[in-house]
Amino acid sequence: MSIQVRDQVFSLTTNDSLYQMKVDQYGILNHTWYGPKTEMDMSYIEDYPEISFSANLWDTEKSRMYSLNDRLLEYPCGGISDFREPALLLRVPDGSSSLDLRYYSYEILEGKYSIEKLPASFDRDHKTQTLKITLKDTVYDIFVDLLYGIFEEENVITRSVTIRNMTPFEIQVKKAVSASLDLPESDYEVIHFHGRHAMERLAERTSLSHGTFSIGSRRGQSSHQHNPGIILAKNNTNETSGEAYGMLLVYSGGFEADIEKDQLDQIRATIGLRSENFRWQLKPCEHFCAPEAILSYSEKGLGVLSNQYHDFIRSHLIRSSFVHQKRPILINNWEATYFDFNGEKLLSIAKSAHELGIELFVLDDGWFGERHNDDSSLGDWFVNEKKLQMPLRQLVEKIHALGMQFGLWIEPEMVSENSKLYRDHPNWVLRSPLRDPARSRYQLVLDMANPEVVDYLEQVFTKLIEENEIDYIKWDMNRSISDFYAPSLSPKTQSEMAHRYMLGVYDLADRLTSRFENILFEGCAGGGGRFDAGMLYYFPQYWCSDDTDAHNRCFIQHGTSFFYPISATGSHVSAIPNHQTGRNTSLYTRGIVAMAGTFGYELDLSELSPKEKEEVKEQIKVYKSMQELVLEGDYYRLSDPNQQNVSAWSFVSKDKKKIIVQAVVFEHKPNMKKPHVFLQGLDENRWYRRKEDGHLFTGKALMKAGLFLPDQLGTDEACMIELEQIDSKNREAQ
């Protein structure tokens, strides 16, 4: 059993970890352990000295030895003697914010819990159990349900929280994190993923000092600037050894993740909704559900932790039927034409693409309304047949006649001031009644908290998709939210707007992806501005970044891989000089980097030389041969591009029989040794043959002594090495 309860000790076990809580003599739920399995009650390691100026619970009478301020707690609240970061803050009508949550009850439920109106993990095989622990305030009938989903084989524990107001009056939820994790030691570093537009999810590892380390987003989306996931790694942890904890939020809006090092050098990590300006009105008999957080632990390094997340997201979070399917190799017209195209130009690109083996043509921005640049027509989702010089359906039919699929770009959440939709419904945008809204990219944000808006968008896109036999949708979002005021909400509930906006987005995504199960949806938000676990629930792949420069992509895809599977990462070959950086990189290198993802092209194929076209054909052939390994295999980071002159990674089949190593050497320097990487995830007792020259290695040699990469002159030179396991008889025959 993955859940055991004995003497008010709750033990949650996965294959390689134990998560444990214990109710103490005062009814407080303590967190006692998260780490390797020990088969025992771990509360014996508690050591809480008497600390001056640490308030004591009233129940303790004259004892000064018990304070919530230094105990490891499972779900801490503010206001009654714990002075650290709280997980939950409420306000009742008398104005007080104190909560005193004590253990009330528990249930073990077969199957995985779900969360109303929010994306959450699931269990197709019905092997998962749910533990529900209910806490209750000592004064008010306020109940807090702590939910735990235990995925034993995946080494994952999911968490969520439900706050139930059973009082006769309205209360206010001011903060409700999805998961709080208290650890007794502080010899950890935090790995987080920062960035900006076109340089997202750059991995940064930093030591923790006393006080609070905090990341988050105020932008109404998870953002380019910070991704909603953190890793706590022991100081000596690397890719192949050492302890690490991951916390990943299944949410796409504003969030916060805090890590506090307290006066006893203990750690508290929390992750959840952004609490700044958040107030949720909870009427009698109503409840509020926090988003889900995915926790995982590894004592075998960061590589194992990442693969636990990859497998879990593929098997238990991405609900699309495409998750285990090979994806079509696509051509997107954006960097080839931008807004300057007609139907014949698009057909010429499609014909050239088809001749090279490309399977999906995607029509990007500019096909609707009077959209000739980016300052008009968002919201007017009717086809500009004058610009196309033909009906969209006719273009689709001609693309289909080539044997290709057809895809379309949309941006549902946005509206241009210069649009029929805005002129007809000026009250459908987020804006203060007394202030002019902030502009960004000449567009405003629709009020997705308004059910009328969601209903309208569902009707518009359903009609568009059904009338034109669309095979693929790219769903974009090209600005952050700056005006947090929804005309559809009352002044009292404006503090709910940011979360209600995301609930509206999820509602629309749920309706469209459920109705059109056979359409491949890809998410996008100015590139990777909303690349998170919440969106992956609906979209099996996400455009990694608007920066298609192969050199920069090495850093972006490196950081992305810590949590997110490569099979969900949109990555394409684009034109040179690169449109974002001006860099010239070989077609071979661009292809190698783009193969670490859902492969495609964004360039004018007619401008390629005959030699380059042959190279594209070969790239497509190679990618198709390795696509199953990319989609289903284990992924390992073999270098840190932030510290080394090489970015290297590998794909290893689950049976450890097939391996592909890919790498980009940034700069050749005179008199340098060959680049050298150590492989991971192999069977150390088996032999492997390098496909290129037949050279044999043991798995142990490849992992302990490593493998040299080709030494090539130039900058950003890529290579690819294939290895396959052989049996001992074949080796003896040689």
C-alpha cells in the first residue's frame, strides 16, 4: 500500500521515497520526513530547543518548549505564533486573520482526486490512491482539506488544498498555497528558471541565505521571466548523484514560490497562487480549490529527478491523445512571409515543403480581418479572402491534396482597438473604468472572466475549425496583463479577477480540445511565456521560444528540460541570418538543435540551394528515424552550457538499447583537448557499438570514462552520435 496510517503517523511511499506527517499531542499536523524510505516513524529526528521570543500555543500553558515558530509543519497558517511564511491566510468578518488549524479527520480514497475547473494530473491505470487529511480551525467552522495523490511507480506525490467555509458568514481567502514543504536542514541550493522574452527558462543555481528567496509573476501569466517550478538540491548534488526535491505548479497565471531559511537554519518552501492583491470571497457553504503542485524526490541526482517529471507529465498530465503519437513535421510561414502573403505564395511554400518530406503546413498570423500588420483586427476571426485571393477552405483543400495537413494560428484572448469586435463590445476588455488601459503590441486583453466572452470565442472558433477542416491549431498569447480590472466583476470581487481570468482560459481550452480531439493543439505565448504544466494539460506541445537561434536555444532547451519533456517542446529550424540575433549558424547545427523537440521549419524553402534542400530531406529522414526515442525515451543533460564550452544531451530508450548523443561545441580554441562528455542511463554491464565506426564500449566505460566528441573548427559546430547495445555473442564473433 502506498498510504499507511498508524498511531496518527501518515506515511506515503513511492518506489524510492517516503513522505511522512504526524499529528502531535496538540493536534498539530507536523511534517516529519520527505526523503528515502526508512520504514519507520521519523519524528525521532525532531529537535526543538526553547527559543526566546517564540510565542507558545495557549494549550501549552506555562511550557516554553513548544512553539509553532520552529516546528516543521505540514500546512502552516499565520497569526498564532508561527512568524515564518504562511501557507494560508484568511480574514473573517470581525477583521481578524488568525487561524488555528488542528487535525480533524482523514480518508483514503481509491483513485486520483480531481480539481474543479482546474487542470490536474490523472491516473489512466487506476493505480493511484488519494489521502485526504482535514484540518479544522479551533474557533470557526472553517475546514481545510489537504489532498495527496500518490503515484508510486513514478516517485511523484501531487498536492492540492480545498478551503471550505461552513460558517454562517462570508470569509475572505487572502493566500492559499498549493504545497508547503518544511525541511530540517539548510544545506540546499535552489535551482530556478528565469529569463525574458526570447530567452526563457534559463537555469540559475544559487545558495540560500537567511531570509526569503522569492520568484513569481505579476503578469497574469506564468511568464517569460520566471517559470512556476523550483528545485531544492543539496550542495553536492549534480546530474548523476545527490538529493534533490522538485516542486512544480500546475498553473498558468500569476504565481509565487518562496523559500525561507529560518533562525534554526531550517527550510520552508511554498508554491502557489500569487497572493498580492488576491482576495477570494467565500460565502457560507462555498469552497475554494487551489491549483495542483507536483512534488518529486531523487537521491540519484538531477537527471533522475527530471526524467521522473518527464514520464509523469507524459503519462499523467497531458491528456491529449497525441501525447504518445508521432507528430507531423511542420513548416510555418511566419519567418518566411510575416504578413506579406497570398494564397499562391502559401501554396508555393507548401509545395516546396511537401517535396522535401514535410507533413504539415501552418498558416500563421495575418489571415483574418484587415490584418496587414500587428496593430489591427485581433478578435475579427473571419477570413480575409481578398488577401488570400481565395476562400480559406479552398486553400486547405489544395494543401490536403498535396498529402499534407493544414494548421492555423489564432490568438483567442486578445483584441485590437482597431477591430469590429472591440467596436461592438468595448466592455469586453480588461480596463479600469476611470483609466485608459496600457497598450502592448497594439492589443488589449479580453475579459476571460466573463462567461459571455468565453461562449462567444467557443462559437467563433468552433465554426472556423469545422468549416475549414483544420488539423492543427497554434494558440498564441502575445502580451502580459497589466490592467487587472474586469468589467464583468463587481468592485468587491475585482481581487478575484486574475484567477477568474485563468479559469476562463482553461474553460475555453477545455471546450475546444475536448470537442476537437483529433486536432493537434500547440500552445504559445510570445514564444515560451506560458510554457507550464497547466497549459500542457490541454496542449501536448508548446512553442519553446520565439528565439530560434540555435546557439541560444541550447541554453533555453537546457533549462526547459529540468521539468518538461522534450516531446512537448516546440523547436524549429529557421532562416539565417537569424531573425532574432543576426547569427549565422550551419543548417546542420540548426537541425541538430531542433531535433531535440517537435521538429519543424520556419523559413522560405524556395531560398534554399539544391544542396541545402537535400540536407533538409536528410534531416527529416534522420528525425523520423529517431522520433520515437525523442518522444518516449529518457533525456539526459550531458553538460551545462552555462559552465562549459559545449551543450550536450542524449536520448536513451527505456530498455537502454538505443542511444543518441547530440551536442553543439560553441567555440573551437587553438590547442584545446577534444570536448568530452559522460553518458548517463546505460546498462553498465552491457556492450555498445558506435554506429559511425563500429567501435565498442562497455556501458560502464561510457558513463565513467566518457566519450570524446568530434573536434571541429568553427563556432557552434554540432554533432550526433548513435550507439546501440549488442549482445555478448555478437561481440565474441567480432
